[in-house]
Amino acid sequence: MESARSGLVGRLATGRPLLIGAVIIFGLVTLAITGGSRTPGFATPDSITAFIFSVLMLIAAPSVAAAFSPRDGWRRILVFIAFGLALGLVHFTGERFVESSVADPLFDKTVLGAALALAAWLIAFRPAIGGVLRLAMIGPFISILAAIAALGYFALDGAAAVSSVIPALSLSMGLSMVIAVEVAGDFAGYFVRGEDKTGAAAAAAHQAVAPTVFAILCAGSAFLAQLLFPEGQSVEGETVWYAIVAATLGCGSTLFISAGSMSLIRVNEKIALHENWRRSDVRLTWRPVRKLLPATSAYAVVGLVLIGVVLAVFETERSMAPDIATFVLFIAFASLIAFVSLRTTILLLAMLIFGNLFAGLLYAATGALPLSGGEQLSALALAAAAFSHLALAWRDSAHPRLNAREVTETAMTNGVGKFLVTMAMGVSAFLVADVSGLWPGGALAAGHFAITTGLGLLMAPALMTVISARYNRY
């Protein structure tokens, strides 16, 4: 069997994983400590502690519960019940014995409810996720370390207040999880194909370079669009740079440390077994959809949705805001630069635009208040990075012997598990900023991200089939 390409990044991440990991962690810790000591008023210890507690409750705890839940349905229900009882015990203990307001995120009912909902999502989709979440467990811890290091850099650079950069930090944490999940999923895939752990980790790191570049460009695009069209928001030019720095620290660190850790773990046949089980479960679930979605039906679905969207837009008199339109244009260029594929860019943009338009129409139908430009753009930046899981899976599923439906089935089998994990982690990343009191708009951004990615996921199979059939590639 021909070995997968490892590339320079893959060889660097897995050649000396302990050395590379130690250097990266030392640099992040040094940056965090130096920045905090130079300007102690920038981010108080209480705010940082509340931020860390929020991450533990909304990212780490649900991830651990879902990662070690079994495949069997009844036992998964028992794990969920046990997790709920543990959260109830935490809440009871906090109300009775803890008086410090710093630990409120650990005991707040809203936070515990959100953690329970996120755990329910991950545990419910455990068959489609497989072992990806367990392999990506290092991601949340690296993302929070990189976020605190980014805070240190912002302090050294003279940022006015922590509240002005928290949206960039929340986005960077979500993007870091995108990369952690991408590396974990690709590692499992390469390991199943027969690569040893070092070769699989190196190939996964090489494969994740393009998504990492794209994620960084997404962060910069969101805040650049805000700078060009502030709409009453005070957006400084430095904020664009801060967003790029935070995303680079988070995504770059996660890429190298995730790949390096996977080259060091003790592997056995369970990794391949879990991945094969995951693919089998997804294919079984997908069969009814495949029968209902030949190319002609996919054309009909996309056509009807387009007509419905156009009619709804005229009826509600809604149009795409200039900052959103500019952001979409930036994302198109970012995708072309990172993925060097026009068809991949078309699919990614179609999912993103469909999801955002449907979300806007849903707000109009329910009478919900529209989001601010900053909240919406942050959510769309993370959604674009999340959609790259599906777009790249579709691109890599190309094969002359597969027709359009088979390409879609292969793409969804390879990409949907990573996408489902990223949806949960993205919501958590935005909620963390809200519940820790650092960004009041975090919950709105989380909601918009969830709606956009959920609706985009529903449209993804039809869009994949239509584009595959339209270009006669397969």
C-alpha cells in the first residue's frame, strides 16, 4: 500500500512530538504570564477563573461524557442519566456550600442545563461520531491555553479592555476545535487504511493545513467586514489583527499538539473497530435518504428551496446586509486560496448562504430580534469553518466509478461525524463567553451558529448531489 502524504507540517508535528509540544506550551504559558503581569487590570483573575470554569462545564464535561459513552443505545441513555445526576449533585453542592461568585459557572442552572443539552446532542449522535471525540479530547484544553495566551498578547499590545477582544477569543476557541476534530477524524481514517500511528498522525496534520489556513482567514474576514461596515459598533483596526493572532495561536497550536499526541498514544485495533462501526452506522442511517435523493430529486429539492427563498425574501423585504455580503465575498476568496478548488468553494458558499438566509427568514417569521453585525459575523465565520468538514469530505470523495448519489453518501459518511462534533463545540465556545459575563452577545451568536449549521446540514446532501451531477465529474 502506498503511504499517505505527510508533508513538512506532518513530519514536523510527529517527528519530535514531545519537543514541539513542549516548545508550544512553554510559549503559550510564557505569553499568558507575561501579558498578565505587565497589565494586571486588563483581565482580572476572577474573570479568567470564571472563563476557565465555563470552559470546563460547557466544553470539557459534555465532551468527556460523550467520548466515553458506549455504542449501545440503552447504555448511552444510562450514561446520560448519570451525567445529569452528576450535574444535579454539582448544583446542590454549589448552592449549599460554595459562596464565591467566581465559581458561579459551575453551579448556575442555565449553565448546567446547557451542559446537559450539549451532552445529550453528543451522546445521541455517538454512533455517527465514533471515536473522533475521544481522539480530539486534547482540543478543548489547548484551545483555552491558547485563548489565555492570546489575552496576554492583547494586554502587551495595549488593548483597551477584555470585553473588546472576547468575541475574537470565542471565535478562536471554536476554530481550534474545528482543527482538533479535523485532525482526529483524518487520523482515524488513515489508521483504518493501514497506516501506523505516526504515519496516520503525520498525514492527518498535512491534511489539516488547508483547513487551518481557511479558519484563520475566516476569523480575519469576520472582523474585517465589521471594520468596513461598523453599523454603529466601535470596531478598531487592531481588532482584525487580534482576531488573526488569536486564531493563529489556537488553530496552529491545536494542529501541532493534536497530531503529535496521536503519534504518541498507545493504539490498538479498537480505533479501527470504532471507525468501521461509525461508518457502518452512518451508511445504515443514510440508505433511506439515498433512495429518496437521486440527481433528479436533488435538482427538484434545490429548485423548490430557491423559489421559496426568493418569494420569502420579497415578502419580508429582507436583503443581505452589506457587511454579510462582503464577508461572503471574503470567504469565497479564502476558500479558493486554502482549498484551491472552485467546486469546493461553490458547495461551501451554498451551504453557508442557504443556512444564513433560512435563519434570517426564521427570525422574521417568529418576530425574533435581529442580531448585531458582530454577533452574526462571528457565528458565520465559525459556520464557514464547520462547513469545510463537509466540503472537503465531498471533494475527497471524487472517484470516476461513483455516481452523484454515491459520492454524496461517501462524503456524508466521512464528514458528518466531524461536523456534528463541531456544531456542539462551536455552540459551547460562544456560550462560554456569555455565561462568564465577558460577552453578552455570546448566546445570540451561539444560537445563530446552531441554526445556520443545522439548516446548512439539511441542505448539504441535495447540494452535493446537484453539484456532482451538474459538473459530470463522477
